[in-house]
Amino acid sequence: MTLLEVDKRMFRLQRERFFPMPDYDLSNEEVKATLTGKVIDMKFATALANNPELSLLDIYSLDKVQKIEP
């Protein structure tokens, strides 16, 4: 399994559980991935549940909104 396949799989698994998308920290010459194992915003979870056709880019954008990030 390639790194890209692992990355896509993490996003897919988070989506299936209606959890936030993974966060990445690329500082200090290393990569850290943080996975949140719970729903942090019911509106986000509901949007995922009610709109299974959303693209990964749409979901990523909604995730930024729920985390109050630019």
C-alpha cells in the first residue's frame, strides 16, 4: 500500500464515521498526522450523513469550517 493509498483510506474511514478529517503538521522536518476519534460538530456529521455524494474536496472544506480554520 502506498502512502497516497494510506492517506485516502484515512480520509475515507473518518468520513464513514462522520469524524473530522485528519490534520497534518509538516513542521520540524517530520510529518505528524492527528486523527480525532469522535464527532466534534453535529452539523458536520449530519452534512456527511445526508450527502453521501460530497467530494473529498467538499468534505475537506466543510471540515475547515467546523474547525474554524481558513
